[in-house]
Amino acid sequence: WVRYGETVVMANVTASKKPREGVDFFPLSVDYEERLYSVGKIPGSFTKREGKPTEKAILTSRCVDRPIRPLFPKDMRNDVSVVMTVLAVEPDNSPEIAGMIATSIAISISDIPWNGPIAGINVGLVDGEIVLNPTLEQRAKTDLTLTVAGTAEKIVMIEAGANEVPEDTMLEAILKGHEEIKKMVAFISDIRAQIGKPKFAFESQEVDHDMFDAIEEFASDRVKFALDTNDKNVRDERLAPIVDDIHAKFDEVYPEQIAMIDECIYKLQKKIVRAWLYEGKRVDGRGMDEIRPLAAEVGLLPRVHGSGMFTRGQTQVLTTCTLGGTKDNQLMDDLTDEQTKRYIHHYNFPPYSVGEARAPRSPGRREIGHGALAERALVPVLPSLEEFPYTIRCVSEVLSSNGSTSQASICGSTLALMDAGVPIKAPVAGISCGLITEGDRWMTMLDIQGVEDFHGDM
């Protein structure tokens, strides 16, 4: 239960006693539940009850999920559930930050294994001055909206939107935020020292080292050949028979650990890709700072107000732009003071974009998060309502995915907005960066594709 001014957020965390069967990932769920009574509102629905999570709630859930997830043991498969409930909100004091801190305290004092604590902070830039946890009035005129989360030693998450803020100012804001985070982490560590429970012993799902060594010896050279291409379709085609051969040889040897064989195959790919990167080699032969071939087209669709298609390597996104009157503004029914939203960006990631044969589903948290990310990137360059009295909706359809479709959506949105005649102040582009670390060694790379994303550390 964390009280920050007159903002109150409760966090509860639970874990299953046994690992979930048949999963090759850590099953963590994080939910941020907004209660409209916390701001003195009655829900606007017919039932007068809170319904599905708002976009803000989903984004906050993701914002808390990202910094805590990497600090759980990688070989744990016990279900862990985090539920943050917003009980009261004072607009000057962010319930999102209170929720993140409450979550960190709850996991820290629980018996759940975790390499925390973490803490988070909002950072603004008001009249050229860096402000920590800005008030509502300061947020209205800030040139930077930055959320930083970290441990006592390192940054674990950054999320930001900025009104064309210089790089050195952004770095200074991150570092100042981290200095405050260190104090909060010390505070949480003291609570844990006083009332924390002993951590429970979990059933490790770490791969059998003898099994891994045997699979590496059997298939390493073939896997290296399979990975060594810039076409992920070719890569998948090459890997499929190798996976079949590995199972044919080892399923009988390890009949009780067939799922672990797939984990070994994944770890083998990871080991190869990371070793190559440290040698300065990327799977598609590019340099570390080299971007894949780019292409852009506009005006592809008749009748729509604006359309643009952006292609980077095997990532391709089609974005449309639609203009409407101000009555088309999106009505907001959440905990903020914002009544309507004028610029809306939606992101769709259909299964065919990654070669999967299944029916599309309604947007999930990933789609909501990526849409909001692209939306935030374009807001600073949009014309004012006085200059351009229209509601603007962009929709990005991912046609093909191999790394950073969210950033391609930003590029596609710039194209579609210009094609629709929206007088943006400047074009905006996005690119993904990767990091791998090993002890004191580290290296970064530009424009990561899927295989580098899966096997990297950022």
C-alpha cells in the first residue's frame, strides 16, 4: 500500500507453488486496475461499472512489467501475478509511479525469488530545467515526458516522448532520475531487510548441460549455416529439418525432457548469434551501424485521405491517415483530466506478417503498446488545433515483420500524414537499437532484426 501525497495504490503479488507445465517462458502477468472512484467519477458505461482496461491502464501494466520481468530467475516457470489497484488519485502525484514502487516493495518482501528491488520516476523538462516527478501544471508545459526505472546499479527501462529535446539533455535527465531511484531502492531494501520473507525454492527449468553439449556437438555447424542469411524465411526453412533431426536423435535419449530439447535448440542459436556479434558479424552481413535497405511509397490507396508504405529489409508497414471533424475526437473515460484525444494511432499485427496460419484476434497489449509508442513519436510535430482543426487517425497495418515494426509504423505514419496534407512541422523516423553484454564486454548495434532482438539483452 503506497501513499504518495494523496495518491494511494495497492499492489498484491502471488505465485503458484508449482511450475506451469509445458511452457518455455516465465509466466508473469501484470495488471493495473483503474478505479474511477479514485478520481470521483462514475463510469460512463450502461452498467456503471469499470469494463476492460483503458489504453492508459494497459500502457502502465506494460511499463511496470518491463523493468521487473528480467529480474526474475530465467529458469523459473511458476506463475506470478501482480495486481495494482488505484484507490485514490491526486493529479499532481502519478499513480503509475506509485504502482511501480508498490509492486517492487510487494515482490521484495514476498517469498518469490527476484533480483530486485527496482524503483521508477517521472522526469520532465520545464523552462529548460529538469524536474523530477513534475506536477500536473508542470506536465502541461513540459518538453519531455520521461519514465526511468532502475536498480541501485543500472537502468532497466526507459520510456519517453520529447518535443525535439537534444541528446545531451535527454542523457542528463536519465542520470538525474537514476540518482533519485537509488534513494528509493535503498528505502525498499530497508523494508525488505525488516519484514521480507525467505525466498522459496523453485523447480529449476535450466537446461541439462550434458544434453546441451551433445546437441551442440551434433548440430552446431548446420545451425550456423541455417542462421547465416539475411532472409528469415530461408532461415526458418533451413532450421526446420535440423530441428526434426535433433528430435529424431535425442527424443529417445531424453524421453522425459523433450520440451528441454527445444530450449537447448534455442540456446544454441542464441550462443551462435551472440558469438558472431562479438566477432563483428551479423547474420545478414551488415555492419553494426548499417541500416537495411529502405523504401517508401505514398498515395497507394484511392479514396483514403492519405496512405504511405514504409519498408526496411523484410519489415513492411502500410499506414493510412483519416481526417475528421473535432466531433470525431476520442472521448476519454480514465483517471486523467484529459476529456478528449485529437490524434489517434492504431497498430495492427496480423498473424500473416510473421507467416503464421491462424485467425486474427482483437488487439492485445503489444498492439496497444506499439500503437501508443508511434502515437507519442508524432504528437510533437503535429500542427495545433488552430492551424489544423481536424481529428487525425493513423492506422498501421504490419504486412511483413522482421524487426521493429513499431519504428516502421512511425516512418509510415509520417508518410501517410504528409500524403493526407497534414502540415507536420518535421518528418519523424524511428529505428531500433540492440545491446549484448557478457561480463565487462558489451556492444551495440543499429536496426536490429528479429533474431538479434530475441537473443540480445536490450
